[in-house]
Amino acid sequence: MNKKYRKAIIAGNWKMNMTASAVRPFIDELRAAMPKLKTCDAAICAPFPLIPALGKALRDFSRVAVGAQDVCEFPSGAHTGEVSCDMLTDLGVKYVIVGHSERREYQHEDDFKVNAKLRAAIAAGMTGIVCVGESLEQRNRGLTLEHIDYQVSSAVYGLTEEQARRCVVAYEPLWAIGTGVVATAEQAQEVCAEIRAVLKRRLGARTARAMSILYGGSMNAKNAAELLAMPDIDGGLIGGASLKPADFAAIIAATAQE
Ligand code: PGA
């Protein structure tokens, strides 16, 4: 993490877990465990039906922002089952994940769609957390950096520098998500440095330097500090460990290290 240029961001991704009635007790526990530091932006990306309850529970606990896990790229109209940017911002949503590998895989979202969603989210005033990452097969075949270059370039295509500053890139190697197998700090740093190099080529040095890059994939209270010590890892996108308030708070606390 380079604290001179970037603020740390820790975002929880609850995935398809929790219920609206479980939100208040969770936030009460999180608040009790939360470190005092002000140098980290924290968010919880919840399933859509839980967002009103999350917003309510966080009303007097503004250190954690409300996030969503997906959004429709179209503004309104005949898109049955979809949720628009306006619907999210109206509920106070500040962050939205786009292009998570689970959506790319199970909902067949391609890079074109991910770019459209990111642009819509940013235009609506939200911060888009766009996910990229290689499969184990791609890593074993030596294709990691090539794949990441393509995904990052596609994701930020057409964004102005100003728009890109409302975008966070999350590096999530597919083989590390939900598996308990975390990338080593060196592996994660190598790819995050590559992401920043791509951002520099596409958007210029100043913008690339100002953008936060997160690591995600089995990040937890034990391994967070080592990952966050890397110069190009500015925070984390946390799945499993974000479902435990004490663990999530401990990861936020780990951003305070030097
Ligand atoms: P994990 O998930 O922390 O449970 O590996 C991370 C993610 O998919 O965002």
C-alpha cells in the first residue's frame, strides 16, 4: 500500500449469504470490534434485498458504506429481474462490484458487459469495483499477465481519467476464491503491479497512481497484513471472512500497519 497517494479500501462481499434480519446484529458486532483508524474506507456489498436493512443499520455508523454486488448497465425499462443504478443510489449505495468471476462464469458476463456496467455505475456517482483474475489453467500455462492486461484494458475502455478515479480494480485469482488457497504476497504483488502498469498505459501515470487496487481470494485476518504490505495492494475484497464481524474488523485494522 502506498499511503502517500491512496487510501486503503476494505470491501466485504457477502455473496448470496445473510438475511435482512441478520443485518442489525451483524453491524452491532462489527461496530463493537471496529478499530478506531480513519485511514481506511470500508464497505459491505450485500445482496439487493438486504440493502435497505444494511443502510438502516449503518445510518449512525458511517465508517462503513453500503455496497451492491452487481448492477444493470441499462438505465430503466424492460429488463425483468434487473436492478438499475438509480435504484441503488436512491438507497444510498456507494460501491458496486462489477464483473465478479462468479458472474462472469455463471451468468456469462463478458468483458463488453463488464465495461458497460462499470461505466453506468460511475456515471451514476458510485465507485465501481471491477474484478479481474486468471484461472489456475491460465496461470499454469504462463498466461496470467496477458489475461489480466486484456481484462483491465477492456474494463476501463472509454473511461476518462476523472471517471477512472471512481473505479477500483480488484485482483481475484479464480483459484484463490473461496478455496482457502491464498496467493502469496509476491504473486499478488506481481499481478497488481501489472494492473497498475496497464492503467498507466491507458490512463496516464497520475491517474494510475491514484487508483486503488485490491486483492481478493481467501484473504483473512491472518494473512491480510502481509498482503497489504505490498506496494501495489491497497486493500481487499473479502468474501468468507466478511461474514464474521471480528475477522472483518481485524482485516480493516491490518490496513493501519506501516
Ligand atoms: P473469498 O471471496 O474471500 O471467500 O475467497 C472473495 C471474493 O470472491 O470476492
